[in-house]
Amino acid sequence: MSAVSAQSVPSLRRGVRRHFDAARGQNVLQCPERVVLLDDIADAIIELCDGRRSAADISNILAARYEEEPAVVAEDVRGFLLELLEKGLVTL
């Protein structure tokens, strides 16, 4: 997971946006020519990807919100961000 560090500052790539899909009853990422469904945890991470917060900031916020171990949350956040980066949905 070296491509995403604690200091990485993620934001959604241009053309990608978080949107509530009323037909599905959940938030999704709308991307050119596709839609990515978000579960509650993925949505919580995406919500915090504002181009100002670092991966560490996002992890700390979520660890406090869900009362989880910060190290575990940090690993999960970086892993999810790496997947999004590989799919071209976020920039760092």
C-alpha cells in the first residue's frame, strides 16, 4: 500500500461525484459511463475525501466515530483509497 500514505490527501477525480441514488436508496459514485455502489463504510470514507483531509485525518475521524482501533481503521482506509486510485476514481 505504498501508493497511499498517511499523508496522502485524497479527492474525487474530476467527473466523479458522490450522489444519492433514490432508485437504489443509497449513495453511489457517479463516474463517466458507470456507477459504483457504496456501502456505509465506503460512503463514510468518500464523504471525507475533500482534498483537504489526509488519509490519517480520515482514519482518525472514522476511528472516533465508530469507536474502532485507529491502526485497523487506518489500514482499511488506505486499502480502500488504493483500490479507488487504481480504478481512477480518486487523486492524491
